[in-house]
Amino acid sequence: MLSVNQILRSVRLADASARLSFLFPFLLCAAAAAFWFAGRVSAQETAYFVAYSHHLEEPGNLEIETYSIYGTQKGGGDFVAPWTELEYGVTAWWTTEFYIDSQHTFNDSTVFTGTRWENRFRPLMHEHWINPVLYAEFENTTDADKTLKEVVGFDSQFDAAEPNATANRSHTHELETKLILSSDYKGWNFSENFIGEKNLGHEPWEFGYALGVDRPLRLAATPQPCNLCRENIILGAEMYGGLGTVKAFTLSGTSRYVAPLVAWQLPNGVTFSLSPGFGLSDNAHRFLLRWGMSYEIGGFGRKLRSLFQ
Amino acid sequence: MKRLLLLTTLLFASLAAAAGAYHDRDTDSRGVFQVIAKAPAKARDQKNPYEGQPDAVAAGEKLFRQHCAECHGEDAQGRGRAANLRLAGVQNATPGELAWFLRSGNLVHGMPPWAGIPEQRRWQIITYLKSLGIATNSDASVRNVGSAPSSGRPLICLAGHPAVPQPWARTPFGDSVLA
């Protein structure tokens, strides 16, 4: 005979798989659209997973990205959290992005953890030594979200040890803001992000940071078309962590990570990325592994408009 | 809240002012588009390290197809709002001016800055662009016409209508496809 807990658990699993089965046709349509609208473009992108540079999506281009993170977990099952991003260049100075998050915790369950909508703006119309970008994101997620796209406040690996059944019941609406400062120098990109996050349910502001540096292996392009050549490979590293809250602005007791990264940008607009991450403080996950693929569709907006003319 | 509203209004007002400050197809006395010609003197005099190198032309063409052709067309002769890069307004610019413009972009008019690709690759693109030369008036494929040197008038109109008044070029039809 099934216990009440077992019944509840099976209902939740069915709910999660129903949501994932909703996502599957959506992703299939996105893939079909990608082939339909395929335009050969290659953007000027950095290899970062967490940090942002000042390079926005080119106007009218749509980038479909799918990423995942694997994390070790003390006091709970390890997890894999995949997320999908749709990034669109509205203008040369405004990029908007929509996220769908989910996660699977080993020996627990698979859950859909929410959506996020982000916008990035370049307030200065020219290139400078340091280029600011303003970032605003609205998050509608649950406490079971483990994508770790940012680390703020006193975020700890122990927050992620909570069983999905409990964590996924707690919905959070958050406003995340970032000041992105970024520079390009002799092929290197240096990015510094200062993060302020506010839970709209009367929680204090939490702060965090993300730093990134990367560079292509070869700066000049070869005359011949090539896929596996040094000019298409970018190496770099990220460092990110929390900075406490508005009441206790500190590095002490926060999580900190360092993550080398590599990206392989194919000339046809496909990019593969990989980044192992290492926790530098006691309450950080000991090991993280991020990987992902993105595909850029050039002139998506123009092609979409042409369908209705 | 009032302060936020005021800041937002100021931001949009300054963007609108920047957008209206000049028309992106106006030219200087050399026939170079103003948006390119306003490069700082230091940038204008920069030499292209790849000038005249056939390998750089080939690499530049490859990069052009990857990064630029989607907007400017495979033949670099413009598409929609994206300028024809074979016009005198572009081709008469010095390599240094083009390098500065490629790095800075023209955010208000939709051209993203390309500072994210290494400087060497930007020079390779410029080497390729310079190798294309100026499209002539008789070229049937000339599109997205832009302005003739010194006149500010669309090239395509100069042949048949030499007396087209200067303000015409400033209208929305100034960069229409007329050919």
C-alpha cells in the first residue's frame, strides 16, 4: 500500500514530467525555426557563463542557447540543472533575453524551476576604455533553482541541499540588477560585474560580483575557412561570489568560485562552451561543471517581419 | 519615484538628442560620411598593417561573410538601413577612420561596435573592404545609395536630376532602394 508521501511524490514527478513534456515541443519548434531562419553569422561573444561583457546581441539576431550545470552537493544529492536562453538584439544598444530553468537532483526528482526575463542596455553610444552596461532581470523561480547563474549575499551550497519537494513549493520573485563594466585590450576581454539582487518579498538587498577574462588563441584570421583552428577557440577564466547583504556587506561567510573556461566558435554560428568550476570557500559547492551550446540566427527579426508583409 | 522618472526622461531625451544631432548619410568635403569622418585625428592617421596583402583580403572576406554580410549583403552593397559599403562615403575614408568606426559602431543608427573581435581581424576586414573599390553610378546593382561626395545627394538621382535639392537627402527616402 502506498503511503501519503509516496503518492504526493509521484504526483509531483508527474507534474514535473508534464512540464518538461510541454518544453519538448517548444524546443523542437525552436530548432525547426532555427533551420528555417538559418543565416550564417558569427557573433563577437565572450566565453563566459556567469560574467557579462559589454558586447550585446547584434540587432535583429536571435541566439538560442542551451546550457547545463552539474554540481556536487554536501548533505544531498548531486544535481544537473539545464536552462534554455532565447537572446534577441532589439537594437544595437538593447538586448533582451528569456530563460527557462529546470533541474534534476540525483536520488530526488526532476523539476521545472521557473523563468527569467533579462534586459541589458548600453547607456554610452561609443566605445571607451571601460564600457558600462546596465542590466535588469525579473526572476520568477522557486527555491529549487540550481542554475547558479549568479551568486549573491550569503548563498551557500547548503541552500541547495533542501529536497525538491520542499524547495519547489517556495516561489520567489526577484529583481536582479547589475552594473557591467567591460574592456577590450589587444584581443583580451576584461569584465567586472557588480550585482544587486532584491527579493520582492521584503528581503534585504543582496550583493555579489563576477569577474571574467578571456582571449581567442589566435588573434588574426587565416585566409582559409576552418572549423578546428586556433582562431575559433577562446580560453578564459571567471571568478564569482557573494558580497553579503545591505545589512552586512562583507566577503566573510560568502561562497566564492573560480572557473577556467573554453569555447569553440564555429563560423556557422554554433558555439560549444565548457567550464569546470571550483569552490574556494567552505560553503561553496566543491565542484561545478558547466557546458552548453548556442546557435545564432542572423537577421531573425527581418525574416520574421517578412513573413507578415 | 519622481527622481527615477526624471532620470528615465533625461536618458531618453539625451538618446533622442544624440539621434537627431546629425543625419548618418551627411558627408564631409572628401565625400566621407560624417559618422566616419568624425574619427579623432589620432585614429584617422593609423596605417593598416595588412594593406595590400592578398592573404589579408581573403581573410577579410571570410570575416566579412561571418560578421557583416547578414546586414550589408554578400556583395557589401547594403540592405535596408545598412549602408552600401562600396559608396564613396565609405571607400574615401582612411583605413584609420574605418578602423575607428568599426570599433565604435553607430549605436543610435543600428551599427553595433565590433570591438569584441580582435584588432587584427578588424584590419583584415578593412583590407577586404578597400579592395572592393567604389561602385560606379552605372553599376546596375547599386542599392541603398547614400550620398555623392560633397553634395549630400543620393548618387542614383544625380544622373537624371542634377538639381535635386540638398534637403531631399535628409528625408526617409534618402536611403531607399531606388535602382
